[in-house]
Amino acid sequence: MNPFTVVLILLGSAILEAGGDALVRAGLTSSTTGTRIVFFLLGALTLFSYGYVLNSPRWDFGKLIGIYVAGFFIVAQVISYFGFHERPTTSILIGGGLIVAGGLVITLMK
């Protein structure tokens, strides 16, 4: 599998995972039962899709976990900012920088 395809699959998986979590979170804060159920079902479907997309390819995921975790962190922060209007704190930005740096070390070091 070429590196571009791998990055697309990992990015898509991170979007599905963070998006599914956001849908469940939206369900937890919804005011009506019907809306909660819809958000929970959409969240469950999205999280199942994440698991399927991430685990379908035949690859050594242990070698890709660094870049995945870094990508997930970035996607989760974007969703948090735009979806829930939460600005990252200084500690989140510093810790996130360490997460991204660690992901690059895991991915790029031999």
C-alpha cells in the first residue's frame, strides 16, 4: 500500500473516531429523548465505521500508531473547537505538541 493511501486511511479513521465521539457527546447533552437516540445511533454507526476502516487493511498497525495518535489529537481538537466552541488551553497545546512530536518519532525513527 502506498504511503498516500495509508495517510488517507489513517486520517479518515481519526475523523470517524473523533466524529463518533462528538456525536455521542452531543447525544449526552441533548434535551429530548428522540434527539439523544438519533445522536447515539449515529455515534455508534460512526464508531463502528471507524473500527472497520482502521482494521480492514492488512498492515502492522503497531508501526503506524504514532502517526495515528498524532492525527487523532489534531482532528479531535479541530472538532472540539468548531463543534463545541472550546478553545484549546496552553496545556493542551503544549501536551498536543508533545503528542505530535512523539508520533513523528515513532513513525520516522528506525
